[in-house]
Amino acid sequence: MDRRSFLRAGLGAAGVAAVGPLLAACGDDSSSTTSSGLTKISYQFSWIKNFQFGGEYIADSKGYFKAQNLAVDLVAGGPNIAVDPILQSGKALIGQSSPDFTANAVSKGANLKIIGANYQKSPFCIMSRPEKPIRTPADLAGKKIGIQATNEVAWAAFLKLAGVDPSTLTKVPVQFDITPVVSGEVDGFWAYVNDDVIRMKEQGTEPVVMLLADHGYEVMTATYTVRADSLTDKDKRDQIVRFLKGALKGWQDAVADPGLVADLTVNTYGKGNGLELEEQKECAASTNAIMVTDDTKAHGLSTMSDALISGTIKSLAAAGITAKPDLFDTSVLEEVFGGAATVS
């Protein structure tokens, strides 16, 4: 089942944007050892087991985690699971979150650090029909744009960053179903470039895509997040470094082979989630465009350049979210790559 279907089914749209309940069955980051001598840790996903975590599936299935002496519990997320409170509580050693959630958690007293970013660019985009294309912010004028309630803050921030007067367009409340843009009820639709865009193509329409990251909304996401005190604890830091070595080696394979991501997602790790093989392959392949940049080619996947950190802080500020530079810790990735651009 995809993100849109989950939300349409009433499983908690508010949980995607708000801090949801801390679920009891989320694992525990306290170290333990398997019978084969591997150290057990938990990695908390931000969503259900779909293509978004292909690198971790590969690391697990190919033994990359095992080679790091780790047994990693890959814990599924969902619409009502907030990762940052889980990390703060110690229920998982590491998790995938996003800077807006983490910054908000820190402002409320959480002690968390972002140590890497799978998505160098935000997946948010405005997609439109080819007969009425929206390619640049200037094309928004006079258009009806479908925006979900959970994305209104980010939408307002984007308009501010792009220098667009909100009065020049019409905002239309929509849900996560893409039907309004497919049918032409709205001219543009807030979407995920590696998810909704694929589904619009499947319905027979080749959408025009305006990636927000190309027009001022510079928020890294799909971020690896940990408790700050885990980085100062010798054993836990070592486990985090070893986890990232395995995970990023898996992501190197994922970038090279989206078909493998799809196979592991549909037939093994996400089996039973109602996912389709070809769709997951297309989603995984499209994700490469927001994961792989000149910076990652030079410094490795998940890198956080000074410019990316600065752009993220600026974009969050436009949304009324305060994030400080020390929220981001690049030292773990420096240990992982050791000056190289790949994990061998």
C-alpha cells in the first residue's frame, strides 16, 4: 500500500506531519548480542517497508551489516509513528526522520543530531498536466493548486522563498489522492517526485514536474538521526558508524540496481504491504535523482555539505522552524568514508 492509499484509508494523515504517539513495540537500543556474537541494534523507519529503505534491505540481505558485526532490526514506521520521540526515548539507536521534525523536537527539549541525509533534495514538487504546464514559480499565477492540509506550512515557505505572491493563485484543499490533477479539477498538485509522479504516469498522463528544490526550497530529508549522547558514548558511536558503513554500502548498490530494491521490497521486506514490483522499481529509480549529486559523487552518499546545511536552515526558517548549525553533525560520515567517496 502506498502513502496516498494509507492516508485515504483514514489511517492518520495528521500523523505524518505531527508528533504521533510513541508505540511500545518499537524495539530497544540497549545493546545485546545474538548467539552468533553479533551486536543487535534497531533502525526505525519513517514509513512502511517500501522502496524508501532499499539500501538497508540490501545491506541486510547481502550481509553488509553482518560484516560490520551487527544484527539490525529494521523497524517499520507508518502514518502514526513519529521517529524523533522514539529515538529520544531510547527505543531505537538510529532512525530516519527529516530536519523539520527533528528541529521541532529539539526545540521542545529533545537531544538529537542529524548525521546524514539520503535525500539531498526534497522530494516535494508541483505536478501538472502537459496542456497546462507549471514549470517555474512564475507559471503558478492564475492557477488552481491542490495543497494537502499537512503541507500548508511548507507550501507557504516555498512561496516565500520563490518570491511568489499567494494572492496570484488559488489554493485548493485536497487530500493525497491525485485524482484532482489527473481529472483537471486543479492545475497543479503538491506531490512526491518519487511517488505520486510515478502514479500519474501509470494513469496515462505524463506530468510536468516542478521540483521545489530547484526553486529555493532547499531542505535535505530522509535524514539519519540519533541521540546526541549516543555520539559521545564510545560503544554506541562505534555501532552507529558501523551501521552507516553497512547501510551506505547497501545504498551504493541500490542506486546502481533499482530492480534489486524493488524485488527485495515487494517479495521480502515489504511483502504483504500491497506493493507492485514495477511501480517500486520506478519509484526507486526516480529517487536516484534526489540522492545523487555532484557533492555525493565527490564525498559519498548521504553527505551534508555546508551549503546544504545552510540551505536547509534557511528554508526551515521560512516555515517558522528554527534550526541551528549544530543540529547537524558531519563527523560520523567523515569516519565512515575516511576521505573516500564510496564505502568499500
